[in-house]
Amino acid sequence: MDAEPVHNPVAPEMPQTATGRVWSVLVLYALVPLTIAALMAYYLVISRRVVGEIGFPLDDSWIHVRFAQNLARGYGFSFNPGQPASTTTGALWTVLLALGYRVTGEYLLTAAALNWVICCLCALAVSSLARTFVPRPGFGAAAAIIFAVTAPLPWLALSGMEPPLFTLATLAGILLHVRFRREWSVKSLLPTAVFAIAVYARPECLLLFPLAMLDRLLMACHEEWGKKAALSWLKGLALHLPVYLAIVAPLSLYNYNVVGRPLPSSYYIKAWNYGITWALATGNDSLLMRSLFVAPVKEVGGLLWMWAGNNAALIIPFLVGFVWMLRGMGRPEVVRHRSYLIPLVLIVQPVAWAVSTNFHRAPWFQGQRYVANLGPLELVLGLVGGLWLVERVPVGKRRLLIGLGLALAVISGLARQPSQARLYAQNVKNITELQVTTARWVKGHVPQDALLAANDVGALAVITGCRVFDMMGLVSPETLSCLTLENALAGTFRSCLREKWLAAKPDYLVAVAKPE
């Protein structure tokens, strides 16, 4: 991959014509928002045709609504009014939804509207990140429109949950880091602040700051070497770490004060009996080996397969772009804003997820919500890799190939949307026919001051208005005391949970399950 000026996809900034500027503005601020809105509307039409109403695709969406309702009513972070609970795994999203609910008094369309705005901002971030590496006219606009048509964006936008916000925080932090990594002014603290705020959007974002600091160390070794590089890195760490901790600390302290642990209670319940923690707790060597060696390979393979399904035109160029970026880090003539951060995030986040869950939840689990922030990074590298491939051919053929490539990427993204819309509709149908229908029946037959014990709690709590004890332990903080090594070794975790909800003396037991 020896770079020649004419073949270099990261050539110096080219002057943009007036026509090019107008085209880019129209795409970014008109076509992209309208495309996202149109696809969301298409999903809602399909869903309404299948279900007969609009709804949420997961019960977790209703859990966010319940927290947002109580937050808007002055009860703080609580699932049952007056009973403090840990934050949700998307605390910042819950706050935004609470503000929206406070204004509209409605949650389904309010959540969709908020996420539409966030998705439009994500498209702008994708455009800016793409132009950071390829400062060419129209390149950022092309990245934004391909992002808008590529699955699973409409599903995520209509999920009623935090994936778009989680994605925006990741993109914004990486963009600022890539652009300001070598700054020593206040600007250099902006990515650190965004990485810290991102933790309020999803716990997975805890990886971003350590990876950014690792990137700073790697790049210091490229640029300075030896003792000078080490001192430069330590100086940066001393500057950035206090800022990061100061922003993250209130979230961890709140959770620790309420439930005795620094992360949301639902995180511990979901990660409890899978992956490396369970293997170490139980001494299961076979599970340990699978978690460390087999699961990461399956996770990375699953990601590549999933991305190929989302947009088949980008997967080969992505691999080219990934290799191009790794090989170009030590060469400033190839990469203008050098950083290993994107490759690091694309490798470390899925591997960490696989090790912690033993591939229990594959990348496509629940509409790809847990890897939503990785898709745009794959897209950007795919476009960079595609341009690198195009610039291997004679100059006269490049314009045609670029046009064909962009058209193919847009068509590939759109071709996936009908099946994804049907999937979304089926998800909404499942939740509506089980959780929502059950909740509506309970509302008509149970006093509102009753205490319910249930295995799926979101829609039940929102629709009935009753207090609910979560038998699965996601939102009932008292259940965390069951997460002990003794219960893990003895296999008594579930019986401990049962004792907890029996001790709460619920008035009614509500079991939500699909009849066989």
C-alpha cells in the first residue's frame, strides 16, 4: 500500500465549488432528515398493519418510560414511586425522555421524535468523521445518506431506547479525539468530557476513555519515542483523568449509594450467569476457555456477517479500510488525523462483550442495540476503503466507479429495509400481544394501589400504574443481595430471588409468558 499523491484517498483538502457546497448542505440538512423520517414512517405503517396500533419492540422500552414518568413527576430515579432505584443503563436517555414526557404527556411518539433528532445528529457526526479522513467535496454527505438508509437505524430510532444516543456520544467523542488529540488547549478536554458523558448513555462507553488514552500512548510512541513519549503521555493522563472521573463519579456514587454497586442493577443481573465472571465464580474451566477464546471469534465473525447483511456493498471495502487505517498510522502523509481509536473500539468492544457474556447475546440480539455505535464506524471505514480501491484504477474511470459504488451502497441499504420493517412489526406484535395485553387486562381487574410481582415489568407498571416487584431482579434493588459467590456456587440465586419477592408480600402474581 505505498501511497502516491494521486492514489492517496486522504489527499489535502480540495476547494469545494458553490454547487458542491449547496449539494452537501441539501443532503445533510434536508435529504438525510427526510430519509430517516420516511423510513421511520414506513416501519410504523408496517407495524400498524400487523399489530393494529403503534408500540414498542421490547419491554425494556417500557421500563425506560416508567423511569421517565417517575422522574418527570419528581420521584427521581425510581421504578416504584418513593422507592429509590439505580439509574437505567441509559440514564441520559431516561432524562431526555422525562423532559419530553413533561412537555407532551405522551411517550410513544415523543420517544420517536427525540430519537429522530438524535439520528439526524448522528448523520452529521458520521459526515464529519468521514471528512476528517477524506476531506473531499461530497464525501461526508455521501457517508451521511448511506448511514440514513442502512439498517438497523429505523428500528433503533423507534425502539424507545438509548441506542441512537449511545451512538451519537461514541461518534462525537471519537470525532473530537481524532481532531484534537495533539492539542494542549481546552479543546483537548472536549473528547474526554464527551467520553465521560457517554457513560451516562450506556455502560459500554466506559471502554472509550481507556481506549482513547491507549491510543494517545501508541501515537506518542509513533511520534516521539522513548522517555519523551512516556512523559508526554503521563502529562496527558494527569490532565484528562481528573476531568473524566469528575464527570463520571456522580453516576457511580448515586448507584453505589442506592444499590451498593457502581453500575445500574440491571447490568449485574444480565451479566450474572454468563461468560468469564460466572466461569471464575463457579470454577468452570470449560466455560472460561469458551469465554476467552471461542466467544470472541464468534462475536467478531457474527459482527462481520451482520454488517454484510445490513449493507452488502460495504463489507469488503470495510476490511480494506480497516487495514489501510492500521498501516497508515505511522505515516502522516497517508493519514491526516492519525489515531488507532476506531480500530481499537471496533476490536475491543465486541471482544469484551463476548468475554463477559460468552456469546450469549449475539451482535444482532434485540435489533443490534448493544453494538449500535459500531455500525457507523464500520460504514466510515467502508467508504474510505472503497475510495482507496477506486483510486487504484485509471483516473478516467474513477468518477463512474464512485457513482456506481455509492448507488450500490444506497440500494443495498434500502434493500434490507423491508425485512427489517417486518422484524420490527413482529417485535411490536410480540410485546403488544403479551406484555401490553396482559397489562391492560390487569388494569381493569386489579386495584391501582396493589403490589404486583411479575417477570416482565415495564408495560405492566406503565399501563396499570401499580407498584411492581421485578421477579427477574432488573429494577428491584433489593434483589442485588442475591448476587453473591455463595449463591453462584450453590446454584441458589433463583431461590434467593423467590424469597425476596415472597418477602415483599405482593397482592398479585403476574406471569407473562407465551402459551405453548
